[in-house]
Amino acid sequence: MRKASKRIPIPRPGEGKRGEEGYFGYLLRQASAAHRLQLERALADIEVTPPQFVVLTMLAAYPGASNAELARLTMLTPQTVNVIVANLERAGALARTPHEVHGRILEIELTAKGKKLLGESRDRAHGVERDLARGLMPEEQKIVRRWLAQVARVGLA
């Protein structure tokens, strides 16, 4: 005769230790995974990945950034950024030009095709952002943004 299992059922996301009883670090990781999945789904039909989207976004914000700067800005490895930049350049979305003083450094900028692709991506990403903020009042959104920025300042300092 078998003993009854004392196994505790695993809660669904947002419940038990995967919910308000959970650790901040775990909840941040769970939320990040959920956000990435939503963004992947939103960008899939235009064949842009979330890492490509973040590279395009950072290049629009910081034109002329180098691969090394992009890696820091996007929190991706330099190797990953190299692959992303090469693929986006091959697709005609980016152009690389030598730095006017430091010729070995290549500055990267969006092409017209890259700007169009970023615009299409942003439209979809903004929908995901609206979903993230759903149910939060503007003041609550400010508090969450302030807290997340503080976590990043302390953790990445």
C-alpha cells in the first residue's frame, strides 16, 4: 500500500509564493519573464526579437553608440550585441561608420528602414506597456517606476 503524497501543489503565477507572499527577487524575475513573453508575441509578426527591439530603441535614443556602449545600455553581452547588430545591418536597419577620431570604433546608427522597423515595434511594445500599467493609477505608476529605478541604481552601481 502506497503512502499518500505530501506534495504541495505548485501555485499558479500570482498565487502563493508566486504572488504577494513571494520574495521581491523572484517576483521581479517572474514579471520579467512574463513581460518578455508578451513582447515576443507582440513582435513576432514583424520578425523582431525583444533584444533587437531594445538595440533599436537604444540606438534611436543614443545615435552613434558603439557595440560596447550598446551592450552596457541593453544589458546584453557584447557577443550578443555583435550578432544582433550584424543581423540588423544585414537587414538594412543599421549602418556602421568609423568614429572620426578613433577609427577602430564603429558608430552605429539607424537607417530609414531601421527607423520604420522601430516605429512598428514601438507600436506593439506600447500595447504591452499599457497592459503592464493596467489597474495602476498614475501616482502608483510613478511609485513603481521610482522603485524599479532605485533597484537598478543600487544593483548596477
